[in-house]
Amino acid sequence: MKEELPVVVAFDFDGTLTNSDTLLHFIRFNKGTLRTIAGFLRYLPQLVMMKLGAYPNYKAKQKVFAHFFKGMTIEEFNNRCDTFAIENRQRLLRPQMTEKINRAVIEGKQVVVISASIENWVRPFFDLPEIMVIGTQIEVVDGKLTGQFTTANCYGQEKVNRLLQLLPHRSDYRLIAFGDSRGDRELLAFADESHYRDFL
């Protein structure tokens, strides 16, 4: 009898595990509503072109991120990420998806959260050591954020690439994936079992 493969369950974060995109929430949490609106208005042309597919997603995201957080110390940034997760976990996480994660952990499956959001504020949402988090990573020089990313935006094919960096021997595990948007298409196609907008 063939031995059953271990199972890896990969979850997208924004819109799948959460009820909305966390970038805007995180910025508003730290900068307030008026400064958030002003910052987004400054980059409105790039954001509109991004939605139309005429401007790279990662460039628009990086410009917005740098506008709000460039020059902040990594210690302060991480503290704000922790506080954001603690104060918003219950409001932002979908209860039914949290239940799926907890069930997977109890069943001994490897859980991986893969997000285009910055890894620093995604990780504190999940305080179990059995849950791995993969996200977009930020550059720090002399203890301060440069506003640049050190990895490609963890979106589309990059989600598959980053998963394979973490768990390279694909034939050694069965992959189940959950997603909700076009940024998850490649990951869902790569999985043995895929669930699109399974929270509905």
C-alpha cells in the first residue's frame, strides 16, 4: 500500500483569511485617515493604471509603502505591526477561515500563509509556531526602512516561487491551496486541490 503523502495547506492572506486588504488598514492605523487619503491621492494615477494593468503592481505598492514608512526604524515598525495584529485580529480575520487553519494544525498538516502584504505585519496575526508565513520582505539599512522591497512582490507566480523556496521537494507533499483573487491563480493551479473564495 502506498504511503500517504504529508499535506501542506497554503492560504492567501488578504481577502481570503481576512475580510479586506490589510495594506490600507495598516496605513490608516498608523497614519490616521486624513494622511492616508492624502498619500493615496498623491499616487492616484499610478494606482489607477495598476488597476487597468498598465502599471506594475509592485511599483505602485512600493511607492505607497515608501511614502508612509521610509526612514522609520525597523524596531518601531515591527512594534507597530505587532500592535496592529493584536488590535485587529478579531475584526479582520474571517472566523470560518481561522477555523480551517486551526483544524489543519490539529490534524498535523503544514500550514503556510502566503501574502503579497509585508511579512512583518502578516506574521503577528498567527501566533502558532506550526504556521509558516511568506510575504513581501522589506529592505532595512542601518536599522531603518529604505522604502524598498528585498523580494519580488509576493503575487501571482511569485507565490509559487516562494513556496518552492520554502518547500522545494514538491513530489514529497500534497498541496491544498485557498485563494480569492487573480493574484492567487498560479498558486491555485499549482495545487493538487484548490479552493477559490471558499469562505462564501
